[in-house]
Amino acid sequence: MIDKELLEILVCPETGEPLEEAGREIIERLNELVELGTLVDRSGEQVSEKIEGGLICRGGKYLYPVRENIPILLIGSSIPAA
């Protein structure tokens, strides 16, 4: 989904940790919560659109959604992944 060269330089805007593509299992679990209407991002906004893909900090705490192949690297838009 994300170009490998781009992925090598992207880091978490909060911690500076490298990012990696989120696995399908994480995306599916979060999309189930979207369907239930219970998923909120860190700014407290309900996530209403299904997640196409995401980048996750290697620590695994937060997922940054990818929409139309564009990573949304805003702390408030990140989604708790744990």
C-alpha cells in the first residue's frame, strides 16, 4: 500500500518511532468497531469511515489511518490500536 522508500522515512509524529504497516487483523478489528459506532480517535471524534489501511508505531499503541494511499499523521487523528 505505502511505497517502501516512503515507509522507511516516516516516523510517529509523537514519539519519533518508525512506523510499519498495520496487519489485516488490526484493520478488521478496528473496522468492526467502526460498524458498531464505538471507535473514536484520540481527539474524541467518532471514526465513521472504514479504515482502508494504517501505519502503526512499533510500540503498537496507535494506528495512523491511511486514506486514498495518504497517511494521516496527525496525533489527534490516530486511533488507539491496543
